[in-house]
Amino acid sequence: MAFSARDLVQGVLKRDRRSVARLMTAIENEDPESKAAVSELYSHTGNAYTVGVTGPPGSGKSTLIGQLAKQYRKHETRVGIIAVDPSSPFTGGALLGDRIRMQELSTDEGVFVRSMATRGSLGGLARSTSELVNVLDAFGCDIIFVETVGAGQSEVDVMRLADTVVLVLAPGLGDDIQAIKAGIMEIGDIIVVNKADRENAERTVLEIMSALELDTEQKKWSPPIVRTIATSNEGIEKLVEKLEEHKCFLKEAGMGRRRIKGGIQLVEALKVRLAETVIADLRNDPDFENMIEKIARRELNPYEAAITLVNKIVGKT
């Protein structure tokens, strides 16, 4: 990396876009220097409002976020956008380019757009997404949109990251009923029916309303349904209104939700760190290589092997 952690931190805090881009690249590449920078920046975070945008592919998430960004920019709100794309199984790079779909925002100094690949991470988000969100938070963004891959039921990871989750559906995709059945409805704080000018739009709304009525759990916040046509900017002001309402709701709720989110993030970070540490140690263990050979020859079940290795690590054998 060309700069030290301190150089990058100072650059981010001075709102230098180049420093932000360099640090984000270092984070994605798992550069050791980036960890120090992220740690130092953490005390400067916690000010941005983070909105996760998820839903089936083809529902128009990127276009919707682009219109939301324009709407917020009318009020001089600084906007950050992180678009997580599926990655190539060969190169690890992103297969899609959300920045292409948001070209109109590229000349606005008050908007920072970053596309990143999942690099094999499940749950709709890349593993380093939360660190990139913190960088944009420290950079001075007032609102940060995180667009997930859009793989369906696995999108629940966005709940661990975002203050508000916007679930985007569209009529005619064949995903409406499936998404509802899969339980993805449970993660949405706001539900958007985009492409509302399509046939069966009202039917989609009624199906969502029915699904929400089936949820008998008592909740202080009832997810509103907003109809939008992102390509013509229809319904965007209404969506911004609902986002601001949920933001106020969260403030009134105090630290409760943020504390829960912090606990979840800590557990996830522990899982990653422990897994990396344990696997690094196991690679020097002859039993590890022997087990791989046995698994390849179908002489040993990988799950049984994992139990044996874990028991060995924790001293149960």
C-alpha cells in the first residue's frame, strides 16, 4: 500500500476521496495496514444513517437507490452508496457494475459510490462491507445505502449492518410469493413495490399486505408498503418520508437496537477471526492433511472430521 494507516486515516477525516478509495481497496484486499486504519477510524463513526436495500434480482434496486440519492442531495445530504455484486468464481471480481447504472451521480462530489464483489461470502453481503460502511461514516456521509446481491432468502445478513432495511419487490418477476414464503418479508422495515406501473402491481401489494397480517408478533413498527416507479422518480418522495419516519422511530427507541446490532457484529467478527486462526494452526497439523486425504477417498465424512478436529483443539480428546 502506498500510504501508511495514519496517512489514510487523516485523508479520510479530511474528506479526501482518493484516500477513501485507497483504503477501501486495501480493506477488500485484506491488507494488514488497513486493519489499523479501520480501528483508528472507528471512534469517528456512528453518525451516519445506514439503509440496506435488498430484494430479488431485477426489482430495480440500483435505479431506486440512484433516485433516492438525488432526492437526498436536494437537501445537501452527503450520500454514500455501497453496491455488493456477485463475484466471478474464477477472478473474484464483480460480475455486474452498479456504478454504470449510477453514472449520473459520478460528477456529484456529495456522493461516493463503491461497487464490490461478494468474493464467496454468503448472506448477500461481502465480509468487508461493514468496514467499508465505517469508512464512509468517518468520511462524513450522512446516509449510506448498501445494496445487496439480491439472492433471496439469504439476504438476512443486511439486518446485522443496516439501521433500516428496505425490501424491494416488483410484480411479474415470479419472486413475489416465493419471497414471502421464504420469510424474507420479516427483514423489511419498509417494503417497496417498484415498477408499480406493471400489470398485477396491485395484486402484489395485496399479497404483501396479507403476508404482513399473518405476522401475529406484536411489533412497535409496522412496515409500510410504498409503491414506486424508480425510472420516472414516482413514489421516491414518499419513500424518503418513510425512511425519515423510521429513522425517528429508531432515535426514540434509544440504544436498544444499536446495542443488539453491535452484539451481532461482535459475534460475527469473532467467528471470522477464530476460524482464520484455527485453520492457520490446523494447516501445520498432520492430522488435518490426513483427514483431507480420507475425505477425498470417501473414507471419512467431512462433518465428522470437523467434530474430531474441534474436540482436539478444545482439549476434549
